[in-house]
Amino acid sequence: MSRIRLLFTAVASAALLIVPATGQAALGDSAAPSPADQSALAPTAGCGGTPTLTSGTHSITTSGKNRNYILRIPDNYNNTTPYRLIFGFHWNGGTAGDVDSGGTSGYPWSYYGLRALSDNTAIFVAPQGLNNGWANSGGEDVTFVDDMIREIEADLCVDTAQRFALGFSYGGGMSYALACARATVFRAVAVYAGAQLSGCSGGTEPVAYIGLHGLRDPVLNISAGRSLRDRFVRNNGCTPQSPPEPAQGSLTHIVTYYSGCRTGYPVAWAAFDAGHTPGPVDGRPGDFEPGENSWTRPVVWEFFTQLGGGDPNPPDTGALRGAGSGRCLDVNGASQANGALAQIWDCNGQANQQWTSTSAGELRVYGTKCLDVNGAGTADGTAVIIWDCNGQDNQKWRLNADGSITAVGANKCLDVSGAGTANGTRLQIWSCHGGANQQWTRA
């Protein structure tokens, strides 16, 4: 795939919906909303502060390795405005610099063309893959993304409900891996000519998803792209269908939005009559067209921006009942003090049993306290408590489709100690095993 390095000369016009390239119709108003118009569910710690990060290359230590990424902050950055955060992943043999610069097309194709379309309404990140790829060995590239998000959001003002990822080829595989492993972190992903190359840890939760793939792709067959798409057709509750695709030789594209998808979780499929490229141009047979001429740029930008700000659904509030005990997640003694233990107790509907799941991954009680892994511990048996919400990973939880609740920082499950069922049995984290003492439902 080394010749793909030549590809970053590509992008520009067109639109959306289930129509072929000629006579395209836009989905809503194509004008991108300004960051001030977005509804940020959870602005980050960097909001209101004086930033220390600047546009350019930055280094970060992650998984014991020194890694680099390029950051682009809006020219008119306002530290009180929550911005979209968009990650652009390079292809096999490519570099963060290729994504950031836009190659020979320059700024119009920077970050697959989205930077120019954003008109200073987004923060962009181009991570550098190890050996110019995204093998994601042991999940280290996903952890790299986690660490970049933590560093960026501690310093800059980001709308945590407006994080996006996109990438081509190997970078598409990495974007897909994030859709699988970080569906509650990213609002949407765009996968250009991708395949399952970087793994798929999890992969059971919904995330807004758009796949783009060429009928004549000689590197990653379009069947691979269809398979990735179909996972999120299922996860997002969309009505299964075989979306129309253009005829070979037509040199056109067709974008299909699936029907029946869960509110806020659309799936779109863009098939085109070309090969292995992120920037096909209708009417042109080659795979190395200038990006500013491609229809993919506005299609992906509008897919992202149609989602707006805030949660796709209102925060879910209520009791969480343990499957093994039939009792509810409860704060000991109805205490609001930092360090109060989490336990199980007869479900009673009181405030100390009312938990709100936020798009930031928190489980909040009393409005300002978060379910917290004591001391940011990661060992089996570490106690679960409440503490002032602070945005750290030991206060982030992933509610999984199988009923388990994962502590993001430790990657372990919320567990009733000793599989106990008595009132007052304490909660802890423990390696996930699927037992009833790790299963929870909304009461």
C-alpha cells in the first residue's frame, strides 16, 4: 500500500441522502453550525482557562512509549466556547503530517478536507501511528487516543458530545476500532475504504457511522467495508437492507441513509465506482484525483454536523438493580460526603439510588457526585465510592449491552462483593466474568 502515500491530493463538492451523484440533495442546511450554537452536554476542564497547548506537533508518553500527534486549534479560539474534536488517522505508510498538510492539495484536503469546511469551528488532531500503521497491539493505539483526549481536554475547551474520528484504509480500520471500543466517547466515525485491521474490542454499542468504499477497490475489497457497516446497522437498530450501489463503469456514487435507526444514531453508506481512495471524483476513472474535487468531503462533514451537540438521547436517570441480588445501587446511609461507600440495598426510589448516565461516561448521584473507583485503583476488590465529579477516568463507566457496567479507567466490572445479596453488601471492581453479581438493569 505504499503507493497510497500519493493519494493525499484529493476532495470537494456534493451532498447526501439516497440519491446518485447527479442531482444530489443535502440533508438539512449544509451550513455548519458555529461552536457557540452547539449544545455542549459536558464542557471540559480546559473551558475558561488559559491554554498551554498550541497548534503544531506534540509528544505524549502512553503505554510506556513516546508518541506524537499534530494539533490544529481554530485561529479564533475562544476558551469559553466548546469545540468539536476531530481525529484524522493516516493510512498504511502515511503520516500524521500527510493528514495535517493535505499533501499536494494542501489546506483544502487537510484532515480529509474537513478542516477547511469547519471554518474554525473544530479542533483537529492527527496522531502518528507506530511504524506508520495502526496495529493497535494490546489496544495500545486506543489507549493512545484516550491519553490524547485527556491531555487536550484538560487544556482546551471541547464539547464532549462532539468527538469524531475518521481515517482511510489502515486509518479507517483504526476509526472502526474506536467505534467498537469507544462508542460512548465518540459521537460518530467515518471509515474510508476500511477493514477490520486494528481490532474491534467490544463492538456491541451504537455509534453514528458512515462508511465509504469503492466498488473496484483492489486493496481492501468492498465486502470488508460492507461487513464493518453491517455491525453498526445491527447495533444502531437500523432496518436491514441492501443499499443501492452504482454500476461499474458509471464513475458515480450513491449515498444511502438507513431507515429505522435508533434516534441520534444514523448509519450511512457511500458506495462509488472507483478503487482504493478516500477522494474519488465522479466522472474520473483514476484514484489519485485532487481532493478538492471529491464529493466525500461535504458528505462526511454534513454527516458529522447534522448530529448537533448534546446527547443523542436525554440522559438516562433512575435506579440500577443488580440481577443477582434484586437490590439497587445505593449510597451508604444516603450520605453525600466524598468517600461514602456504594452498596446494594432494597430499591426505594430515594435520591441516593437515582443515577444519571451522562455522555461524559459518568454515573451521577445528587447532581454533583460521581460513582468513583477509590484512589483510581485498578486491582480486583478496589472499593467503589462517590466523589465530587472531576472528569477523571476512575469516574467513567460504560453501560454495556450485556448488562455489565465497565469501569473505564480500570477496564473492570462493577461487582457486588462476594456475589452477596444482603442489604449493605459493598460494591467493588473486579475482572469481568459475566456473573449475575456483575449484571445491572434500570429499575
